Amino acid sequence: MQLSDIQPGEGQGFQFPGEFEITAMGNAAAHLETLVPELLQGVGLKVLHETVSSRRSSGGTYTSVTIRFLCQTREDYDKAHDVLRAHDEIRFTL
């Protein structure tokens, strides 16, 4: 068996192109519900706006925003994390 003979099974690794979910967490005052989709679209990703959901921390200081988007390659997926993590108001992404 050669490496090229190995086919990923269902649920193993990322399959491209595909639909992916990303969560960004940061300052609640930054309006991440609007900011996250704008940043993703700004790097050419197709955002599925109907999937945006958010949740505030118990103290109301932080917000997490989860959104689904389409990407063609692993590079697109990495680009999504990179653009969000580079923004001053976003603490981290999942």
C-alpha cells in the first residue's frame, strides 16, 4: 500500500472544498456579530449570514460569535483564522 492509496474516511480531517464553522471571541463592545462576517468577506470568503450566532459572557464583557463559511482550500481556512486573530478586538478563534 502506498500513501496515495489511503483515502480519508468519513469524519477524518478536513475535506475541501467545504463548509466550515469558526468561533471568534472578543470584546463585547466591538460588535463582533457584524465585524466577523465583514472580516471574512474582506478576504474573499463566502459567509453564510443566516448561521451567525452570538453569546455574551456572564459578566457581559466578552462575546463569542460563531459563523459558517465556505472555503475552497486549506489556505482559505487558515486565512479565516489569520484575519480574525489579527484584529485588535478579537482575543482568539476556534
